Amino acid sequence: MSVLVVGSIALDTVKTPVEEHADQLGGSASYASLGASFFSPVQLVGVVGDDFPESEFDFWKQHRIDASGVQRAKGKTFRWSGEYAWDLNTRETKSVALNVFENFSPTLPENFRETEFVLLANIAPSLQSHVLDQMKRPRFVVADTMDLWIETTRKDLDALLPRVDLLILNDSEARQMTGETSLIRAGRKIRKAGPKYVAVKKGEHGALLFGEDEFFSCGAYPLEDIHDPTGAGDTFAGGVAGYLAGKTRGEVNFQQLRRALIYGSVLASFNVEAFSMDRMRSLTTDEIDQRYDMFRMMSHFEVLE
Amino acid sequence: MSVLVVGSIALDTVKTPVEEHADQLGGSASYASLGASFFSPVQLVGVVGDDFPESEFDFWKQHRIDASGVQRAKGKTFRWSGEYAWDLNTRETKSVALNVFENFSPTLPENFRETEFVLLANIAPSLQSHVLDQMKRPRFVVADTMDLWIETTRKDLDALLPRVDLLILNDSEARQMTGETSLIRAGRKIRKAGPKYVAVKKGEHGALLFGEDEFFSCGAYPLEDIHDPTGAGDTFAGGVAGYLAGKTRGEVNFQQLRRALIYGSVLASFNVEAFSMDRMRSLTTDEIDQRYDMFRMMSHFEVLE
């Protein structure tokens, strides 16, 4: 089954203590759709300018990402530039040029409106709601968000939450949103505000998943070296939504969500191993399955062979 | 099989934002031996003053903790007093009076010297080495340490490491000891300095376990409310060492260590639910097993019923 992915498409310039690359494919929808494509066909909605490389459309086609929902607007593509600190844990945004993204309004092609799985990648919550308004009857809605929307468009975000099945956010955002220090309290509180499930990402410490009476905790894949953390969260969300769309049947249950979280973590761990999406461009499903098995070995303490 | 536990025995005065209790049983060996006692008989070595309540000796006896290695010295028992910040994440030591602990030199009763499992709870590494010097042929040595020893007695600590099978320390101590930001690098580096296995505790984020080619990661039990974090690390170490002594046969392997870490986490999670050791004083093995099963439910994503 396909998954619809809506979000930003950008050309990123990223500097780490050891490398710098300009105008690399970036944006929440680019990372998320590539992550999802390993598990299910993707329908991509976004906007690019007339300077956007045609080769990326070919790349999407090869990865069964249907880019017929990507608008081509007059002007330049959204550009973002950032620099990471020495430990890659913090980053500073050097410049943002919204360009054609400034007036982006996601309009779904007719044949995208009946898609049952949706990933609202990180964009303004009002746009995320606008996407849902156009859909016939989505079966499972995953939404990603960020500190900016919690701060500046809280009302829009609050209005979106009851329409979301799985909300994904990181630990500091969960604390910011609830005023709770305990992530357990924070996750449970956010769930009560609407989403059926809440996933809290904790970077090197893994992720937590909250359901009504269910709880799941997983670690992060043990990487010694990270080359570029850009897009890790978007890739995680893409892996989760893609797995649910492609690998589950019927109603999504907590057990499937557990596995989806692991697959999201696997994808994100590959993504940060190289600059931009470079690692994911050559990634195989065998490599994904091997790392999934590693996750099992490092998490399970009963019934191991 | 018994486990020998050596460390400090104190009377603690602890203040949290909601409660304050004076002269409660505390110290690394007190918490660790009680934690261990749920899985195996304990041989306790430490020192108390002539003001130490006789009732605690009765309490130890009820918990199959053999306190014949506890020296009774002239003078006052070691006293520690601390206060926790509003979120219980940081604490300030208000006062320390070493008293009889100042000149403590752990001397093992003859019948303790052949014990095969040892937990060197948190005390100066020179004393930890002194304990090992007196032992015939320990099969598995667990050692706990802290920032103070890394800072002030690093040489003694380095000399101890090759004699240790499992070193337990927390995340900031692992970083401090190695100068590495990545806990994965830090854990692997410490293992290369001597211990066969290294466990890194991460508080609310659980724990990591490093072996030669093996890695294990577990979350923390999801508690909404913590009443008193004092002794959580000592209890964890006690649970780990007690489980290994009481529940494993033959050579300790990585799979047994995985389970030991979970039992340590279970014990620690109970311990912080009430002041001092109050929760552990009434804890049952059924409650421990139930929480162990919860850990399985929250960690496993394959082969769940």
C-alpha cells in the first residue's frame, strides 16, 4: 500500500567539523519519502523552484517515489544552511531562504486523495491540516512536528492533534509542549491531547512509544561515528510510516508500531553515516534487515537463540 | 551461591522538595546488599559506629544478609546529608561526616574469602583492590565506582580495572573517564582498559552493556513519580551481582548479563519509589518478576505473544 508524504523539499548547505557540502537534496519530505520508499511506494507532495536538479526526479522515480504531486514554481528552491558543533550534537542555522516554499500550499493530485497512509512531515501544522482536509478517508495519519510550531503556532498544532494517529516529536519538544520534566509524564499528556500514539525521539538514547495502556522503549543503534545528523528525524518518520503502509494489514496495532519504530531507527542510523542522503542512495533491503536483527540482539533479553 | 558485598554503611539525612528524613540506613553496601539479597544470600563487609541501630542487624538477618563482616568501631557511624533539586535530577551534598568510615579497612572473615561472586560497591578503589587481595579465587568480580575516584585516585582505579569482570559506572563518569562524547566510544574504550564487561547507567534512559563483540541496550522502567533517587545506582549494582551469584551456573555469559541488567533495573526502579530503602523492605519476588515481565513487554518487538 502507498504512503502519501507531504513536507518541505530543500537544497541544503551543511557544514560539519570535517566536511562541507552545498546544495544537497534536503527538506523533511525528501528525507521522509526516501526512508519510506524502502517499505512501500510513496506519493510525494511538495514544491521546488526552476533551479531544482532534474536528476532528483529521476532518482525519485528509481525509488518508486511518485513525484507527480511536486509543484514546480517560478523562482528558487527553498534553501537551508547549517553548521554543526564539534560533537555534532548541536547545530546553528546559518541562513534560511524560503523562496518558492514561502507560498506553498499543498494541493493533492486527485489520485493521491484516497491514499490510506499519510505522513505529514515537518511543515506548519495549518498546512498539515490542509492536507487532511483534502483526503477522503485516511486510515493512519503520522505527523512530525518541531519546536518552532510549538512556539509560534500552538493553536494550529492543538487543532491538528485529534486528527493524528501517531505524533512524532523529540524529547525537548515533548518537554516544551507539556512543561513536564519527566518524559513519561510528557508522552502520556500529549497522547491525551489527541493522538492515539506518541513517539518521543531521544537521539543517542533511542525512542519511547506511548499507547493507551501500552509502552515501548528502544535504544539507538550504537554508532561510533556520525557524519551528518541532518534529516535523521525525518528519515525516522519516513521509515515508520513506510513500514506501516507497506508491511501491515488491517488495523495498525501496537506490536506493528513497535517494529515500525525499530525500522525507523534503522533507517535513521544509516542516514547519519554519510552526508545528506548519500548513504541511503545506495542502501539495500538486506542491509536494513541485518541491522534490524542487530537491534533484536541488542534489545532482547529473553528467547534469544 | 552467595555474593560478597563490600562498601560503605551510612546513616543518611535526605531532603527532597516534598519530604525530609533523618538518619535512615544508607551507604553503597547497604543498598547493594539489600538489592542482591532478593536473588542470593549476601555476605556483608563494612563498618558502623556504636550509635548504629541494632534493629538493622535484625533486618539484615531476615534478608539472609550475613553481617558477620560488619565491624563495630568506637565512635559515630558515617553520616551523609543531601538535598535534591525540584526535578530530583540533581542533588547537593549538604554535609559528610566520615566518622568511623575514615579509617575503614575491609578485612574479610575467613569464611568470606572463598566466595566466588564479589560486588565491590562504591568505595575508594584502593580498598576495593585490598578486598580482592584477600580472596582465594573470585569467579566474577563486579565493581562500582564514581566521579570522585576518577578525579582523585585515577591510578588506583586503573590498577583495579584488569581485576574486574564487570565495571559499572554512569554516563557522565564514562565520559569523564575517557574524554569521549559518544557513550559507545567511551564504553568500548573503558572495556579495553581491563574489565571484561562495562555497564553504563543512563538514569531515565536506561543502561548500556559492552562485551568484546557484544552490545546490549535497555530502557528504564517508566516511572511517573520518583520519591527518593538515593541509592538507585547501588541497588542496581546489587541486583546485577545478586542475580549473577544466585541464578547463573558455570561461566557467566552475555545472555545472563543481559538478564542481570534488567533485574538490576527492576530493583532500582522499586527503590526510588519510596524514601531510603522503604520500598525494598516490603518488596516481594512476585513483584520483581511482574516488573521483569513488563520490561520484556516494553523492550521486545519480536516473538511477543
